[in-house]
Amino acid sequence: MFKSISKYSPKNLLASYLSLSLAQFFNVDPTRVETNLLQDAKVLLNDVDIKERRLGGRNGSRHLRVSGSIQQIEFSWTWDTAALIKDVRLTVRGVSIHVNLVQAEDEHDVTLSDDCGAWEEVNPEATAAEEDTTDSNTNEAPSDWKAKYMQQIIDHLTLEVTDITFSIGLSDEGSQAFLQAKGMELVTLPRESGGEDNSSALMQTISLASIEAWVEEQNDAFNKFPILEPFGYKARVTRLHGRRFLDGVLSGLFVKGDAGLGDSSCFSSAIRIHVGVKQIEGLNSLQRILLSVGYDDMSGEPDSNEKNNQGINSSNALAETKSFFHLPFKGMELILENTTNLRLVGCNVLYCTDGSKFCVECSGGIWVDNEPLSKDSMWILDLVSSELLLDSLPLKDEYDGDFYYSAHDSGGDLPKKIDCKLDQGQPFKMGLSFDMFQKMYCGIRAVMPQCTDAMESMSQYSQPSQKSSWTMRSSGPVSFRFTGKSNVWVEVLAESLKLGQTSSSTISFECKSTEISSNAGFEIQIPQISTNDDGCLFVEHRISATADSADVCKVLQTIFHDIMDVIGSESTGSSGIPVNLYGIDISLKDSQMSSVHLSRIIGSGVDYSIGKLQVHEVGNVTLDASALQITLDTDKINISVQKINRLAYNKVDYLPAPIQETTIIVENGGVLSVACKEVYIKYPDEGATNPSNSTGPGKESFLLPSLHLTVEHFQAKSNAMGSIEICGVN
């Protein structure tokens, strides 16, 4: 009888619970277990080996082998006056986990747990209950008492992990990726007063002193390339449903982080990620390993366990099978290859484990080093709907856990963000200087080959139905200003912008209206823009442009050449986005009569065709040409004109017949070269050239510093002088 009662003493219950639990995951050597339940009140496990596991590779020969060790596990507590346990603490020190990619033929006589990544759930209470069935004097009352007692111990247990290092081999040459965390602690807070313990939510705090990641290369010399710089974090965890530890972190939790909690000396102000060449190469290797191992599992039919889980998700207990995370950060920083710092201020990560929500919000602006790219604006990256939203609205930063779950219990949706727009016309603003553009472009271009390799690797393992289409849109107007070297800025104001890329890599673009302006003295009004199924950009109505003078062309050409100097000549051969514009009307403010009209502009990249060009009194020149082909180059512009129907100067026509097949080259510095086969010029009568009928060239005349003319056949006629015919003029 006394032997039966002693089985339910706190000491024996605790020893039985620990031995049954740990044996499922660790190779426990009894000689390495130190226990002292009365004096020191603790259990020590030294030099524990983690049981090897096999992940992935269900239908293939490649899989991941997980192994590791723990330096020490300490389970300590104190006794109260009633000989019950309190102040329970589990401390884990020196955790090291390593993952290797292995082939089936590389395995010898090692037996691994082949569970394809699913660890077997341990239920010590059920195991202990099974043992109790052998005792005829045992009923269900002691078993229920044990379960409640052990759950109380678990609920008030403080978990501390001093350090844990996770590594994975990336290559046979010794390259490895590391993830290390230090100072992790999970503490239970006192229950809320005013109700029974079982009726109130379990409140906890979790803190992390630092977490970092890096890539190591061991070739001729040891090199360490940081990916994630050390940073700390603290959050409050509320368990609304389920049991602590036993039901995991994917269900029943509401986690609200606070980047400002904790010791400022341990908790950094931002997440800082390095995206250099070596870092991207290491992540590419990791991606290829994971995709090669898990592809068969992802593409196959779900197993019985997965089907059972799907059934649970479709039941009435849906609200109890998910957790919600709201994690604010002071900032997120990307360090490019050229050390340029892209900093996002005021970020929030929102995630729901049922897959209904996963997004990143930024409300404090985007900075390039110490220069603001965007301020007083909100952008939201939604990873569920594959959408980037640009908004000038500040969002209400409140997500309540009880409201979240009550909404799901009643069949509702996630809490919605509340708009707090003060100015309905306030646009999302971005400003980019030439220096910022140069830093960003050079830093991104350095890792473009590695990023391209990553996308190609992903496409090899992705089914066509799995390829997502990304969209960027604005809830209101978007303002973007680019400032060149000489402080000349060009600003674009777009209304209801939507830009996307479909699964077939076709670009889609929609914009209700666009206004372009500059301190150089021009304004452009563009009506509604859209794209067709082939990705061709259409403007069905005419574009209106106004310029102070023809010198605007020189200013725009200077900005264009500055940008091309950064991009390089290798980018000029890009096919670009095809466009089809109905027409462009350009007028000069200095004269009501000066205007330029272009019709049917079609092309992409650097090659364009113009159906018709009409120039009226620009520099006292009037021109009517058709069928133009234009090629833009870094140092010149090539123009091929099939027919020039009219050429007039000072309102006097000089062409009795059209000029056929003319080639015009405009080089840097304004050097103009013209080549044509035949030119017929008719000089006007003496009365037509009277100064009283001429406005004169004027100070705004379009004059080039240098002119090079090549003509195979030249003929001029005049009523006063007769005619002159010259073959071969250069």
C-alpha cells in the first residue's frame, strides 16, 4: 500500500516525467545524470547527445541528417512548506545542432528516425497513465490529479537557453551557414486577478539577448561573412487556447513584441542584414539544398497526418488551431555590397499561422545612408496576396488578441487597419538624388548575377501553378522626384498607380493619370495608361506637354547621359517595355505659335517609330515628316526619316518636292549630321523674303554649333537666278 502511494510523491512523479520525456529526443547516459531532490533540488544532465533525425527525401536519395549535442540541461526548483514544487526552472546550456546533406549510399549502419521532419509528440501523462493500469487499486482520480499537477508545473516553468548554435553544411569545401542565439528566456507572469486560474489567459514574456547569422568559408584562409548582425528582442506571449509547450507555438498564442523593452545595451535598435556577394552565394547554396531535398514532398500527395490536419482545420475548432504574431521593430537595414545602407524605420511584422496573414509594414520612412528616400508615408508588403501597397495613411497600431480570436470564433475576419488620413490629397512621396541612385544601383548591380541564379534555381523546382504574380499599387497619388547633378529635378505625380508582374513574367501597368514637371521649365500631362495581355503599354489619348523653350531638350539630354554613365552601355541593349502612344503635343510658352506634334509612337527600349512629326515655328522652323525611326544611344541619337513633306523657315516653304530617305545623327555637344539622296530647294520670290514679312531668327532659334550635311544630288531653283544642280555635296 505504502509502495503504491509513494509512486505519486512529487519526487517520483518528477523523476518519472523527466526520464520518459527526455528519452524520446536524447541519448541519455544514466551515469551522466545528477539528481538531488532534497538538498539542491535539481536534476543535471551533462554532455547529452541529440538523437539523429532525417528530414526530407521521402521519395529520393538525398536528405538532411540532423545531429547535435547539449552541454548541460539543468532542471531546478524549490520546495514550499507543503512539500510541493515551486519556482521551477529549466536551463539549457551549450546547444549545438548541425545539419548535413547526405546521399542514401553514404549511410552505412546508422538507423535514423525517418519522419520527414515531423517529431513524434511525447505525452508523458498518457505513458504514466498506462503504467497505472497495472495496479488494480488505481482509479482515474490519481491520474487526473497528476495531469493537473504536472500542467501547473509546466505553466509556471521558467525556460532559459544560454546559447544555441545551428549550422548547416553548404559545400564539400567546408562552407557552412550558422545561426546563433544567446540569452533566451521564457518567463510566466502572475495570473490576472478576479477569476480562477483556469479561466484566465496564461501570460508570458520571452526575451532574446542576441541572435545572429553568418557564412563561413574555409579555403586557403578562414573567412566569416555576416548575414544577420546581432540584435535582441522581447515580446509578451498570451496563451488563449491550449497547453503550454505541449500544443506548440502554432496554435492558441497571441505574441506582441516590443523592440524597446529590455536592456538597451543588449537589445539593438534594428535588424541589420548584409546582402553582399558572399552572403547571397551562401543563401543560394542553402536554397538549393532545401529545394533538392523537399521538392518530392511538396509536389506529392499529402500523407494521412496532413489529411487529418486538414480535417481539423475545417472543424469548428478553427480558432484554436492558429497563433497570431505582431512584432514591431525600430528599423530594418539592408547593407549592400558597396556598404550602402537601406534603412526602413518603424516596421511591423504581422503573421497568422493559418496562412491568412503575413505582411511587413513600414511607417517611418526609407533612408539611403543619411538621406531620406521616403518620409511620412506608409508601405505594406503583403506576402499572402503578393502585393506591395504604397499609402500616405498612418495606420492604427492596435491588434488585440482577444478581439482577434473572438472575430474568428464568430466567423469574422482578422482585425482591419483603421485609416487615419488627415489630408485626402496627400500623396505617397519619394525623392531620389543622383548620389542616392548611384549608390543603390551600384550596390544592387553587384549582386544581380547571384540573385539571377537564385531565381533560376527556384524556377527549376516550382510548378507553373506555384509561380505567384506580384503587384505594386497605391491607394492614392504617388509623387516621385529625381534630382540630377546640377540640382535640376524632375517630379512624377501618378494617380491610382498599379504595377505588376504575372507568372509569365509579363509586366502589367495601370495609372489613372500622370503629371510630370521640372524646375527646368516643362510640364507633361499623360491621360490614363494601361497594358494589354502582351505587356505593351497603351496611351489611347494624346499626351500634352508644355516647355519654356527648346533648351529643355538639352537639360533632359544631360540628365539622360548622367544616368547612362552609371548604368553603363551594356544596359542600352535591353528590350525594355513596349509602348504604343496615340500622340504627343508639345508647345513652347515663349510663343503661342510654337508647337511640336507626334503621332503613333511605337517601340521599346532604345528603338522607336513615329508615324508623323509636325514642327510649327520652333526656332522659326516648320517641318512636316512621316515614318521616322529613332534609335537612342549613350552618345548619340540616330533618326531615319522616310519622307520630309515640308520644310519652311520664317514661314517660307523651301521644298517643291518631298525629301526621301534622310538620316540624321545628333551627337553629344549638339553636332548634327544629315545625309539624304536628293534635295530640291525652291527659293522664294523677292517679296516673300522681305524683312517685313519675316520674324527673323530670334534669340530662341534652334541653332546647332556644328552641321555636317551629305547630299547625293542637290538642286536649287530661283526665279531671279535660274537653277543650280550639283551632284554629290559634302
